[in-house]
Amino acid sequence: MTTHTGRPAPVSLAEGIARWTEGTNRYDTPIKGLSLHRWDHTTEPTSYMLAPSICLIGQGKKRLVLGDEAFDYDPSSSLITSLDLPVVSHITEASKEEPYLGLTMDLDLRMIARLILEHGAEPVKPNPDKRSVSVNKLDTALQDAFCRLLALLDHPADIPVLAPLIQQEIWYRLLTSEQGSRLQQIASVGNHGYQIARTIDWLKDNYSQAVRVEDLAKKAGLSVSAFHNHFRSMTAMSPLQFQKKMRLNEARRLMLTQHIDASEAAFEVGYESPSQFSREYSRLFGAPPMRDIRNMIERSNPSSATA
């Protein structure tokens, strides 16, 4: 089968991802929220904030860690995150001959909420697992929808009209899968998941501020004990641990992209003590701040390393 551009249409996720990532590790597509990834080697664990999204793998394997829990996934599975989360991940299987090929698409929680309201989409069965990360067997219909979405990259003029329709199909299929209850608790106003998600949104915008769990519980409209329990059950960490990881991830980004020193980064993200910042940074990333940044730069550009 060929497209009207004369190029073969992708027949698999791996083929579609490989075509658009040749020569690059990441391609942010013109389709809203969709990015493609390629690595020809395994990677070191990296800490970052992961937005609500669905992640698929065309080739290779990857591990994501949330708190003390590890989630492994591969071409036979999908990974879904329903909250903004500070995670650690690394590619566990990749080579030049068979590179890691993956895609990530942000969840459109507004569209998902609209589908719930307009069509009464219900999950197949309630899911007692409240964790905001899950790995599940990849459904054939869902995989087919993503292949059709990738095929649109050969038809850029069609993307504004057809991509939202395919994405809506993807959200509908997720809602009617075993993940439906997980997404409903985040997208539906009044649910505990929605309240925790809104609290996390506030933390993202105010991560440098000193906070008390009591104040966060009040924002969520929950008792302190209920808020703490729901927050931990969904994120695998306490609210203050969550804020600390957000701060340290942001400090790492500032040092790497804005070239500021560790003390300045510490104050920027809300630390009053540079020594405390350095201790907690080393505990999370495995090295003191400036050494970690230097190691990251050398890994990304080996020729810059000194003999």
C-alpha cells in the first residue's frame, strides 16, 4: 500500500516511528501532543516530569519507576499515566541493529471528560487499582488507531481534520477498556482523582513555595488523612515527597539549560539551604549537582569530554 506521496504507508508502529526518527532521538510531530522517539543504545535512568499520556513501543523495551514501583513495557503493551508525575525511566533494550522505537501522546483530559458527558462512555469493569500509572496488554484496535494516526504524517493537509477524529477514537477505546475507571476518576469533576489532579496542577505552578499538607488538603476539599491517603495511592509518594522531586527535577533543568550554578538553582526552586539541596539532589540523581550536570553533558556529547 502506498500514500499519495508515493511513499509506502506504515504497516506497523515500528515502521512508522522509524521512518520519521531517522537521524534524531526525538521528533515532535505536527499532530498535537504526539512525539516519536528513537535510541540505538540503552540509556541511564533519567528523572523528569511525565505529563498524563499514553506510551507505546514499536521496538525495544523500557522501564519506568514511580516511587518504589517499577513498570516494564514493550511492543506487546501500553503504558498510561493519568497525572503529572515525577518519574525515573530508562531504555532497557536497544541496539544499532534494532533501535528502541517508541511514541508518546499526551492525554486530552478535556476531550475525555467531554466523551464521558456526551456519550456516557463507561469502563468495561471497575478497576480497584488507583495508581496513576499502569501497563496493560496492547489492544489490536488501539494499535491500529495509532498506525492510522502515524499514516497521517504523509498527508499533512489532512492532519487538522482527521487527526482529532482518530485521537477521539483512541480516547474512546481507552475509556471502554480496563483503563476506563482510571481515566474517569481523573477527568470527572467531583471524583477524588480529579481533586488530586487539580492539587498537582497547583503544585506545578507553585513548587518553590513552602506548603503544608493541611493547606493542600483544604484546596482539594478533603480531610488531611483522606487527602494524604488518596494522594499516596495515586502517586506512590507523599505530597511533600512529590514536591521535592518536582523541585529537584526543575533545578536540574535550570542548571542544564540556563547554565546557573547549584546555589542559584537551589534558591530558584525554593531551597533555603544549598547544603540540604546538594544532599537531596545527590540522593535522587546519584551525584552532586554540578558533577551530575557535567556527566549529562559528556554523555550527550562524548567529544566534549576531556581526556
